[in-house]
Amino acid sequence: MKKVLPFLLVDVVLVVVFCAIGRRSHDEANAVTGLLTTAWPFLGGLALGWLANEALYRNKSRPASVVPAGIVIWLCTLVGGMLLRVVSGQGTAFSFILVAATVLAVFLLGWRALYALVSRRSAAR
């Protein structure tokens, strides 16, 4: 668990940052409770993604890899987050789904791609 915890924490922070940026861009009130209300569906989806990745690949997939771990985690975060938003009565406008898909992809796949690049360069030295 110690080996994956830093990667999980990066994902959690980035999902919370995504939610905070969204709330800030709409000038929404109730900073802490509002952020928790917005973030919990996506954090739930993120948890599902991590569990799905483990169930599908049973340690054959490194959690910092873009493929397959990053893709599984991103899709579960997006789809699970949207489904949990629907269940909880929160909005899921088509434009929001597009923005969420894009930003979550940049965040959850982007750091993994940068990590892979840095790791390869370090290994080459």
C-alpha cells in the first residue's frame, strides 16, 4: 500500500482541485461545504476507478501508468462522478460533462504522462 499511496493522493488532490476550480469559476458560496458537495461524487468515482484497476489488473498495472491504469481511473472518475451527481440531484449538463471529461483527462492522465517521461529520462542517465 505504501507504494501506491502517493499516486492515490495525487489523484485525490487533482480531483479536489478540479472541483475547486469549477466552484471558483462560478463564484459559488459556502466554500468548504460546497466543495465537499461538489467533490464527493468525483472522489467516489475515483475510488471506483482505483478498485476497478486493481480488480482488472491485479498488480499487473502500475497505478502511475497512463495505459491501462490512468484510462480506467479517469473513465471511472468521470462516469462514476456523473452518475453519483445524478443520484444526488446535482446537475450534469452536457457542457459540464465535456468540461469535466477534458479537465479530468488532463489532470489524471497528464501527471501520469509527465511521470513516465521523467522516469524514462532518469533511467536513461
